[in-house]
Amino acid sequence: QVQLVESGGGLVQPGGSLRLSCAASGFTFSTYAMNWYRQAPGKERELVAAISSTYGSTNYADSVKGRFTISRDNAKKSVYLQMNNLKPEDTAAYYCNARRAASVYWGQGTQVTVSS
């Protein structure tokens, strides 16, 4: 059974930091590209950060470049999103995503709220 379980969300003040984690099981984690998406109320889901399977190449949305860092630990079957200098516009539900060709899996999401 495939599972992606996110954790680490919460309420943080502007300028603060959070680290999201996603624990994977039920598939060959190391062969999948891993991604973090987010969806704010009334908006479409958007890709925030991506990390490739083979070389760990990363890509980021322009809105988070220089503030967010995606990483993975294949031994722990986990992917992380370090979020620094958080802004109110980062408020959203964050979703872990695994992708390999036509095979796509989603986590249930974790809420991040940036507010004073």
C-alpha cells in the first residue's frame, strides 16, 4: 500500500521557519522524483519545489527561490522542505507528491499558516 505522510506544518509568524517532512512507503522511493505542491484557499494547486530521483537536481517556484530548500534521504524514504523567511502568502496546504512516468502518488497534506 502506497503512503505519503506529511508532517511539520503549523502556525508561524512572518519571518519564521518550518520544516516539512514526507515519509514514503509502498513503492521504490529512490526511483521517483519527489515534489512539494501547495494550495491556498480559492487558488489552484501549484508546484513549489522538486527534486529528481537520480542526481537530486532541484527546481523551485520563483516565489520561493532563496527561501525554501527541498532535500531527500533515500535511505529514510523521506523528502523534506525547509522553509525560511516565511510570508503570509505562503499560507496554504502543502502536499507531498511522488512521480515516475505515469505513476503519481499524493499525500494528504499539511497546513502551513503564516500570521502574526
